[in-house]
Amino acid sequence: MGSLHAWSSAHYAIPLPEGHRFPIAKYALLRDTVLAEGSVRAAHLHDPPRAPIADVRRVHDAAYVARLTGGTMPAAEQRTLGFPWSAELVERSLRASGGTLAAAEHALVHGIAMNLAGGTHHAFATHGEGFCVLNDVVIALRALRARGLLRRAAVVDLDVHQGNGTHALLAGDDDAFTFSMHGRRNYPFRRVAGRLDVELEDGTTDTPYLERLAAVLPGVLADSRPDLVFYLAGADPHEGDSLGRLGLTFDGLMRRDALVLESARAVGVPVAIMIAGGYGRDIGDTVRVHANTARVADSFH
């Protein structure tokens, strides 16, 4: 126990209005839980560096980066994003993206690592939306390519919402395979096709979910032949999620995580994990799903 290396940007909180539905508290609760449970040792829990602006600009439009870092985002753009602009939001977004880059670098050498944040897959080149400011996965992918550390990557996105921003950013990239399995009748309502999209009906439970995943995942890995898998282990397929509309249990989600990691191990591919979304009616449920992912990941170390 406790061999897993993880990066936490929980220290970089953001000011939100009273009643805002983004569960910012989950990040600190998750950090405390993985330490208490021993799936991550204190010595293996890292403060993420900022993603270098040069790496951010490989992905995001220079004008968008300037509006974000300079605090000149119009009110309408902030509404689309879902967050009010603040200097803390900029810092947190850079740190969360830096956490994914650091976890990916570690995974390439050691086989597995986890960012206790990230998975902000609704961020596009020119704007953020759906609580996603910067697209951490694509930032990490392009940064690692620029450093000569990888060429081919697969994105296995099991957040309940389709990764439309990631799909748009990687469209036409023959060395990046985008796979998303998500709720059919859920946000975002304007989809961007990935290489493989599997859409699930409302109320889908553990067994049909896991059967669908097991049926397609080996093909994703065989077709993509990746140097690294970016795994978005969203907590929002959980039956207690206020936005998810699916019916997975805690056990089903742990089996999902194990299936992804087993499939990658079977073909010798390292995995970097991001936690992506989770909006449990009880925030403790969301934290438990994410902490369980860390426990499963630690068992694969």
C-alpha cells in the first residue's frame, strides 16, 4: 500500500459564490482521504507545478490565454465557463494542468500515476465551458510530444459527460485516439465526435456498463497502440450523482477502474489517471468514488 504517486492541487482553492454547484471542497477531502486510507503516502503526494504557458499555448488560442491570464474575460464568457474569473482560478487551472503533465511524465517511467484533479475535457482551443478552463490532457499530450517523450496516446474518458473539447482539439490527430463512454441524454448537448463514442441510456447499471466497456476497450488499445493512456475516471456515473443519470454503484465503479488498468497492463501501456467530474448529492459519495480509484490504482502499482 502507498506506492502510488499522486499530485494534488487542493491547496489552490477558488472563491465561488454561495450555493455554486461546483464541488470545490472535494479536492481537499480527497487529498485527506487518500492519505488517511494509505493509498498514497505523504511522501508520494506532490504539489503540482504550474503548466508552463508555452505548453498551454500549444493547445489554447493566444487570445484566450491572454483573456484568462489578464482577467479580461467578458461576463458572457465567464457564464459559459461556469466560473467567475479570479486570479485564484488562473493559478488553480495552471496547477491542475501541471499535475496532469507531472503524473503523465511519472507514469511513462513507472507505469501508473494519478492527478487528484484534472480531466477538464470541455475546454476548447478558444474558450472554456462546463467548469473546464484549460484542457489538461491535451496540454500534457502535446507537451510530452514536444519533449520527445511520447508519440501516440489514447484518451479513455469515462466521465459521464462526453469529452467534447478533447475530441475537438484532437480531431485529425492520427496519433491520438479519443474514446468516450457517456450518458446519451446528458451535457454537452452539442457533441463533437471522437474516434469512438459509446452512449449509454439513463439508468444504466453496473453489469451492462461493464459489459459494454469490456467489449470495446481491448479494441481501443489495439487500434491506438498508445505510448500512454490518459484515463478520466469520472465519479459522475455513480447512482448518487446529481448530474449523472446513470446507476453505477461504488463496487461497479471500482470494477470499471480495475478493468481499465488491467486492460492497459495486458498490453504493457502505462496509465495516467485524472479524476474528472463528480457531483454527488452527498459530496462524500463523490470523494469515496475518487478515493476508491486511487485505491485500485495503488493495487496496480
